Amino acid sequence: MNILKALFGNSEETPEEEKKNADARKFDLMKYDGVKAMKIGRFDYAVKCFEEALQLHDDLEVRDYLSRSLVQQGQYDEALQQLALLIEAQPHNVSLPMQAAHVAFQKEDYDQMQAFCEQALSIDRQNARIHYTYARACLGKKDVITAIARLTQSITLDDSYADAYLLRGQTLLALGDTAGAEADATWLMDHAANHEDILLFAARVQRAKGNVELAQRIYDAVVEVNPFQIDAYRERGQLRYEQGDKKGAQEDMQKVLELNPQEMADVSGDYSAEGIEHKVKQAYSALNPFGL
């Protein structure tokens, strides 16, 4: 009988085999449907698919998909629970505590974010990105000095890390260290001057140093790179207003109002020249572009 079964096969399955194969097919279906739902932004359905798949089979890839879908749903604690299981299963995978740190950042839990960075550093202390992320956690906790030290360490490990230069420069500028901020701005302008965030930072540095004409030229470059950069119009308008260029200031405020009509709400819908001038005075008297 066994010889005949080997030669001709046997389509009959035991109940256990039948259930196992059915579960495997259902697992594959749930995983596939979940991935497909992720791709079209149906994260609520993706979560259901992945949770059902995990009831059939514990799969690390599915847990990763589930954690990412939960983040998209704003379910940060649940996402971190999945990441904790992944970290336990792959304790030497530095990307997992870093992924968890970013989730903690989104929920604004900077102590937890810092703890995940420490965990990542225990795996790889020479990773510039970990020190950068650690600095962001420190800034969230208002620990500016440690943040600057971490960013400097990040740059030491990777001297081409533009994001670290930018964040350090912005932090130094907020502290009033215009010389340190200008040094970072100079490096950034030499290496990545076509990026609007870098241009905006460089304009703010020059404004803080009192180089009004240069600051205005850089603001001009910002809006050339991105004609929808509302902060650049607002801050350039303030510069113009302070220099007595009311017409230029009003033009910039008009652009701000076009991009964000809500800014005009407290002028009761008055889009007249007088209403805009009032808004200009009101906005520019309170504006602080340095994040202080």
C-alpha cells in the first residue's frame, strides 16, 4: 500500500494536515491583503489583516507591517508593543530600536525615545544617525547642551551629515550663538544650498547678524526654490517692514494670506489695503523667526 501511495500519490489528507494547509493558505491571504491595504492607505483594514494572520502564525515580517500600520493609525503604544517583540527576537538589529525611537518621537515621549536610543547605541556606538536621533530626544526634553554635544558627535562620525549640521545650527541660533550658527550655515550653503530649509536657516542667521540685504537676498532664493514657503514670505515681509518698505511688506503679507487665509481671521475678513496693513503691523510686531 505504501509503495502504491508513493507511486501514484494519495489526495487524502488527515484532519490535522487539512487544517494546517488551510491555515497556511489563510495566513498567506491575510498577509497579502494586509500589504495591499497598506499600499492604498487602508491602514485600518491592514491592521485587521495582520492581526488575523498573526493568530495563525507568528511571523516577524507581519509584526513589522503591523507596527507600521498601527503608527499610521496613531496607535503608538500598540505599535511599540509589536516593536518590543521584534527587538526581543532580533536583539542585534539596530534598526528596530531606532524605529521604536521614531515612534516614541511621534507620541512625544522623549524619555522613552532616549531609552531606545541608548539601546541602539549599545549595539552600534559609531552610528551617526543614532546620535542625531538622541539629540532630537534631548531637545524634546529641553536639554540643549546635551543635544548640541550629540549633534557634534554625529558630525564627527559623519562629516557629510547635513541634517546634523542643520539641527545643530538651528539650536545654536536659538541660543543666540550666531557665530556657531553661521559656521554651520556656511558648511550647508557650500554643500546643499538648493534645499529650502537650509536657505531659510541661512537667511535667519544673516538676519540675526544684522546683514539685512544678504538675508533678504537669501529669502528671495527660498521662494524661488519653493514659491509656497510661507515662512519665507512672512519673515521677508517683516524685514521689509522694519526697513520702512511698507509696500514690499504688504506684498509679502498678501502672499501669506493667499497661502493661508486663516491668518486674516482676526481682521474680520477685511482684505482692503487698510486691513492688510493692520495685519502686517500685528504679525510683524510679534514675529520671532528664531524659534525662541
